[in-house]
Amino acid sequence: MLKRVFAADLGTYIDTDVLVKGWARFVRNTKSTTFIVLQDCSGTVQLVGPADLPVHVKREDALEIVGRVRKDQRAARGFEVDIIDIRVVGHSAESLPFLSRSDLTDIGLETVLDYRPLALRTDRGGTIFRVEAALVEGFRSALRRRRFTEIFSSKIVSEGTEGGANLFPIRYFQRVAYLAQSPQFYKEHGVVGLERVFETGHVYRAEPHATSRHLTEYYSLDFEMGFINGPEDIIAVEREILTEMFGNVRQEFGEQLGQFDAYLPSMLNVPIWTFDECLDRLKRADAPCDLVDDLTPEAERQLCTMAEKEAGVSAIFVVGFPLSARPFYTFPRSDGRTAAGFDLLFRGVEITTGGQRLHSRRDLEHALCQRGVDPHAFEPHLRMFDFGMPPHGGLAIGAERITTQVLGLRNVREATLYPRDVQRMSP
Amino acid sequence: MLKRVFAADLGTYIDTDVLVKGWARFVRNTKSTTFIVLQDCSGTVQLVGPADLPVHVKREDALEIVGRVRKDQRAARGFEVDIIDIRVVGHSAESLPFLSRSDLTDIGLETVLDYRPLALRTDRGGTIFRVEAALVEGFRSALRRRRFTEIFSSKIVSEGTEGGANLFPIRYFQRVAYLAQSPQFYKEHGVVGLERVFETGHVYRAEPHATSRHLTEYYSLDFEMGFINGPEDIIAVEREILTEMFGNVRQEFGEQLGQFDAYLPSMLNVPIWTFDECLDRLKRADAPCDLVDDLTPEAERQLCTMAEKEAGVSAIFVVGFPLSARPFYTFPRSDGRTAAGFDLLFRGVEITTGGQRLHSRRDLEHALCQRGVDPHAFEPHLRMFDFGMPPHGGLAIGAERITTQVLGLRNVREATLYPRDVQRMSP
């Protein structure tokens, strides 16, 4: 039996019989000839057969074809495949909401989400998720090169890490557990044990927002490292790894990026502005800034525009948020009032929160008491600080958000295979 | 300021001042000298200082040390570091349940789990999780080389994929959702869109088992591919990728594997036996086999012993399980009675379930009806079969189980950072 050859590899099989498999992206019949553009996981190829094929073929059918590769200067890739035998191994429906060659920007988001697999077969839909996978893998490999170890921590937890009421309860046998808001505690345990750890996995926020940037379940790219001097060490790592991740995507997807408003800059010179400096800048620009402890979406957009003008990159590390607005485990700056943490705004949207964490058990107990929480509830976590916990910190990047911002999409759901929000829990 | 140098890299810094950071794995004072073995994420190094160090240092303290690397033939690595300055940046408790140089096999499993980060700092504990990370990454990269795309599918679902009552309910705003038992449906959607997909992520089974091989939350290595001829195509891919994954681990962890009863064979010649043939063999060996639709743990052990004798590898692909014992989406073999699926038994334990799936909507609707389920409940899933679904199949490997079997551990919890079972949901 013939071995299956991928569309992308056919150029080395001129004048050879091959077996190709994929979907009919395009079918055209003339009086004498049938043209089929076949799409598989590697790309597309044009096939040519007689007008009277042994089977009826329509667009989006799954096909297996035996053919012979023939040089043809007129063909886009310099060759075509002459059909010798053809089978339909998966029939498509007569009526479909859109097709693999449709322009996804013309299709409503709800339709795209209800027919996600078909959207994946379009150029735009397929590329979005291939880019997302490349960003995630770029994150992992950049950290692996820096001696980080990947961990897989539990998403079923007995208490929240971030405070607040936005937890999804699970009926765990006879008890109540929650879906993890972040792997924060487990990353810190990882630091005590392995010094440098990362995790890529889903986290959960029971927030009833219906905005273009919020999901109740998102894929979080997390790392945490020990023996830091301050949050600037975390910022330095993020500058480097984002630059590497963006470089990978530019290299791997060069041509396909043309269909997007893509932005993959070097991140090495992203400026660092304090929260107070951001407020000043917004005031001077007459921008609305009745802000106390966080930036509004509009403020984030304006600040990125300012950074692009001043520093040539539409991104800012914002440091020095009010301590009270950050989780209890946040390390304070020397003023005692602001946090040794940061957000990264990228192209108008926050895509990272990070910073230094408290590393002394006493400080953590004190911080919990100050927020009216009994430290005993956190004892299984606090115990891990008895093993010589060094100064440490880390960050989390939302995979769907960074993909959305990098490709210039309008809604984070475009970069989420099956988004979950207050409305949607299926398919 | 001096740049931090990792222990593993110190050999290239002879006669140079360096900054090293890590934990005191060992501290010994003589009349004139203090010896410290420092451990960081890269390895260990011996440091030498005067008897009267400026600070008190005890085992497991987190240290930052300025020192000078000095050649010394007597030292294990051919050099030592003379301490110039030393700071304790994280104090360990006076009393700890065990130490980083403890033999983890002497410590009870419950203690290990309650003090997981400290266990990670031991040679055995650290290596188990580094090997697990390497197996997961080996799975991903082997598939990436074969044109598979990584997907990130939702773990919040509106119905189970595997049937049965072992679902964890979530309170999802005003509705009930469930934790996903597997990414099965989403992988199949991925096949329609991208032809070849994989996912690595947590899955959930509300099974109140308290065995050494069951968890309620485990990390599942899943792939699914289109245009297959039968389950043997899936088996062929698994043989290859496991062989690559094992080869990576042998190469990366050569020395450290000595402390385990490790088993990392080539999987290319693992035999394929039918379920009926397995029952015959068990009968002939006078083994207990009152089996109807599955193998018992004892039968799995005996079959692997037989395979080792006959084929030289302690592993078997078992094919042809009764169809009724497999999920509704299972493709039947030509006899109509048995499943076109397989289990992989490895070293006495099942580590994979895989096979071919039904690819026609009509067959799926029929299979659901036969099990007394109204197909309408699955409509958002069944709709995806209208886009030209080719014959397809895939498999799932439990990451904790394969790590356990590869390293010869006694309990899957040894390879689970924070195991979840009917008893345990913290830390």
C-alpha cells in the first residue's frame, strides 16, 4: 500500500504515485476536468481529475486520493496531482453555516463558537490557534532553557489564593472544594523545593463580567523563581522570554501573519512607569483618571499610546500599585504603602500581573490578620515557609489575552477554543 | 555587583569571585573550618569558610554567598568555593520532619505529601518530578514533530464524555456544570478542524477508590488524529513516541536513574494480544480469570510477566475488549461485538486507553440510543460530525501512572505533586 504523503512534502515526489488525505477546500467542474484543492494539517495542494469522477465530491468532504505528482509551471506550487483513485471517507452536510475558505471576519462570533471545528479549518481560525500553541510552547521552552522545571499542580483546592468571592464551588464527595484561581501557592511551594518552576494550565474566576477581555476559565502561563533582589528581576525575565516567544512566532508564521494586524515587537526596552507617574501622565493629557487603586481599560489604552510615542513600543510595566489593591501575599516596597509588583500593559490591555511575594511566615500571618483572615485556615500553605523560603516572585500571563493582543483580535473569545463565561458553558 | 552563577556552571569560573545562591544541604564545623554543601536548581557545590562565619548557618537555610572558586583535586568536582561573604536570606525551622539529604524511601507517604516542597529538595523527590516533566515534554515534542497542534480545551462541561456517574458537579453561576472526565469530544472537534491535535491537562474522575493507582484528578496526555485505517495506526504512533520519550529520559537523567528501579525499554516490539487470547493465556497459567469485560490488576501483572518472557518487554497492547465495556463513541471491530480499541499494559499496570472512534453522526446517534441516551443531549457535540469527519482515533496516557511505572514507584501519589482522592483535598 502507498504511504500517505502530506501536502507540504509533495514537492519531493514528482512523477511518483502518492496517497494524499484531507478535505476538499474547493471543487470545480468544467466539461472535461475536475479541480480539487485539498487541505490537510500541513497545507494545501491542487488535484486534477476527469469530469466524471467515480464519486461525487463536494466542499468540506474528507477525501483519500491516490494520485501522481506532475510538474506544472502554471500551478502555484510548481506541480499538481493527477487523480488516479478517489474515496470520500467523511461526508460533509449539504448546508453549512460557512466554509473553510470563508473569511472568518465576516462571520458572527456566536456562529464561530457554535461551529468552532469548521472555524479551525479556515486560514484565520487555524492560524490563531497555531499561534497560541506556539506562544505557550515558546513560554515553556524559554523557561526550560533558564533551568525552570514544569509542575502540574491541583486545580481542586480548599481555599482561594486571591481572596474575594469569585470562586466556583465543587461538590467534592461529601465536602465543598473550589476551582483554583491560580497556582500561586503551589508555585511558591515549587520555589522552596526546586528554586525555579513554571506551570501552564487552566485557572478559574467566577466573575459574571461580559466584556471582550474576561473569561471564567483561562489558560494561565505562570512562573515563579527564588533568590530574587526585587520585582525588577521578574520584569527582566519577562522582557527576555516575551521577546523570544514573539521571535518564534514571527519566524514560524511569517506569511500567515499578513492576514492579521499583528504586533510582535522586541520587549527589551519596554519602559517602567510607577502607578503615580501614570496618573500624572493621564492628568496632563486631560484623560479621565478618577483612579484610586487600579487603571481603567481606557487609561490602559491611553498609556500604551503614550509609551509608543515616547519609547517606540506599545507596552509599559506599571509598578507601585497601592498595596491594599493586591493579594495578601504581596511584598511591599520600602514605602510600606505600595506593592513590589507590576502589571504589563500591552497594546492597551493588561496581559501580566507579577511581583515579589512575602517570604517570611511571620509577615504572611501578619498580612492575613490585617485583612481579617485567621492564619490557621492557611496553615497547610504557611507550613511550606519553614523550609528556608528565599525572597521570590513570579508572574502570570493569560494565554488567550496575549494571543488576542499579539494578533490584534477584537475579543479574547476569538483566541479561546471553547470560551466559558456567565452565558456560555457549551459546547 | 557580581552576577549569580549556578552550581553546575562553576567549573568555568576557577580563580574568580562569584555569587552563589541556594540551600545548605549539609553544614559541618571543625575547629578551624566550616564546610557547607550548597544546593541550587542546577546541582550542588562544596563551600569552605572559617569556623567563625559572620552568621549562624543551619541545614536547609536559604543562603547567598560571595566566594572564590579554587581548584582542589580532593574535591568531588575538582574545585571548591572559598567563602568571602555569606547571608541567610531564608531561615529554616529548628525542627523539620526530614531533610533534603534524607532518603525519601524511609519517610511515610503521608509525611511526604504534607511536606511536599521539602520532599522536592531531596534527590529522589526532585528527580521524580523532573522525570515527569521530561516525559510530558517528550510527549508534546514527539507529536509536534508529527504535525500535531496543541489545543487547550475547556474543563467545565455540560455533560460527561465517558458515561457513568463519576462526575464532579460545579456550581456554575445559577447552573450545574461538571469537571471534564477527558478532552475526548474536544479532541475529536480538533480532528475535524486541524487533523492532528494533542492536549496535556488535568481530567477528573469522582471515583471513591483508595488504591495505589487511582486519583480523582490526573494529568492526561491525549492525542487524536484523522484519516486512520484502524486502531493499529494509533498503536504505531504510541510505540514510536513512547520510545522517544523514554530515550529522552535515559539521556537526560542517566546518573540519577540509578536510585530507582527504572525501566525505559524500546516499545517498538511490544506484542499485540487480543482480550480473548489474554484470557486463554491466563487460564493456561492457572491464573484466576473470572473476567467478563476487563482485566484485573493481578491479571495485568501476570500478562506483563508473560510478555517479558516471550517478547523481552514487560508490556502488551491488548485489543478486542467487549464493545459493551467501552464508551458509546467506540468504533466496533468487524465482528460487531468487540471494540476497535486497545489498552497498553506496562510493567503490570494499564497506562493507556485508546482506539478508533465512530465518525458518522448516524452511528453515534444509534450508539447513544442503544445505551438509552437521548442523542439530543449531545447535539452541540454531534453537530461537529457534519463537517466531513474522517475515520479517526487517539489515546490518553496518565502522566502520573507512566512516571510511576517508568521509575518503579509503589504508589501513583509519589509522582503526584498534590494528589486528590476521596480523603485528600489539601494542601
